[in-house]
Amino acid sequence: MKSGINFFMTLLIFILLSSSKIFSGTNYVDGEYFACYDFVDGHGWRPELKIVIKNNKIIDAIFDYKDSEGNLKTNNEKYGVLMKKKSNIGPVEFVKEFKQRILKKQSAGIDAVTGATHSTQNFNALSEAILSKALKGDFSKTVLPMDSDYSFENNEEDKEGFTAKISISFKDGKIANVVYDELNKNSVSKKNDAAYNKTFLKKNKISSKELIDKLEKSLIEAQDVDKIAEIKGKGANEISQRFKKCAKLALSQRKTVK
């Protein structure tokens, strides 16, 4: 009788343990998994994540950022102090919070951490990619495309007193949007000022707005500064050359990590 009860209890425990895996919807393969982005973002940092799984459970999650030289954001005390002043939380703190939340949830998609919303999004994207591979036991490195904005301002004035600025946005690893303009000290815009466009049109047979629109569109289509279509005219050439210079300097910020 006693042996029968022991057998029944053992069977019950086995069923409960097995069903917990089934109903949890996860069946991870034990091991270490790593994911990162392909380039640093517009601030010079690349997010990366390592997740360790043992006995079908997430037992560790190490998230951080690296600059192009391989330095960790959590080791950058100056950055931590500045972020705390602005957001009331620093990298060291939100990294710990990310870990606690995913260990508790045991799946991707943790709630946003106040003051670190964008980092939460990066963490969720990386953890989702990792855990989808963990279901299959795929230990290959996961690399996601970095979608970010890269900006540059050329404060050197041209002969008319204008300075230039550009912002290049990436989506799914490709240039998806470009915003360029030149402004003077009075905030007159070569792209949007009607009087300037009228004068420019008379001299170049194309308005400065049309020219800049073409340059922006050309970069999106070519995905390469050196392949941007040439636009004739003295004034047009000057803006074109400045556009290309600014675009190259903005894109030079899109670096890999050593």
C-alpha cells in the first residue's frame, strides 16, 4: 500500500513538472546565447546581450552597450552621472533592472523601465531574437540591423554666411530618410525661405528647395554618397558638394565595434 502511494506521488510530481513546461509555452535548450546590433547608434553605442539558460530557465541576462573601441557603457562613470541627472537612472541601474525583470518573466518583452525606455526596446529586441533561437538550440551569434539617426553640423559658414546640417535615418539596415538644410544667423533656410529660393532659381534654373529635395532623394536611392547624381549649376554644385561632405561625416559615425 505504501509503495503504491509513493509511486502515485512520484507520478503526480512528474506530470506537474512536465505540464509546467508545456503550459509555459517554452522549451529552451540549455546554453549561452549572444546577440548584438551590427553598428553603433547615433550616440556611438552598440547594444548587446548574453542570456544563459539552464534546466529550461533563464538564469542570467547580461546587457550592456559598447562603443567602437569596445568600452562598456556601464564602466563609463561620466556617462552614468550625466544620465542620472537627466533621467534619474544610469546604465548600471537599468541593466540590473532588465536582468531582474526577465528572470522573473522568463520570456522576452519586459515592461519599459522609466528613464530607460529606448534601452528597454533594445533589450526586448535582442532577448526576443535570442529566445527564438534558444527554442531550437541555435547557438549562432545573432546580429540585428541598427536603426538610428546619424547627424552632423558643419558650423563653417559659406560665402553667404550659411552653415549646414544633416540627419540620416536608418530603417532595417538601409538609409530610409535624409534631412538636410543650410541656415544663416537669422535662421533663413535655403530649403524653405521663399525669397532665397526665388533668387537661387533665377541663377541656377532650379530652386534651392528642389535641389536639396533631389539630393536627399538621391542618397536614399543610391545608398552611397559617392553615387549621388550630379546636379549642374555653380550654386547647385556648391550645395551638392557641401551636402556630400556632411553626409559622409554623418555616416562615418556608423561604426562597428572592435
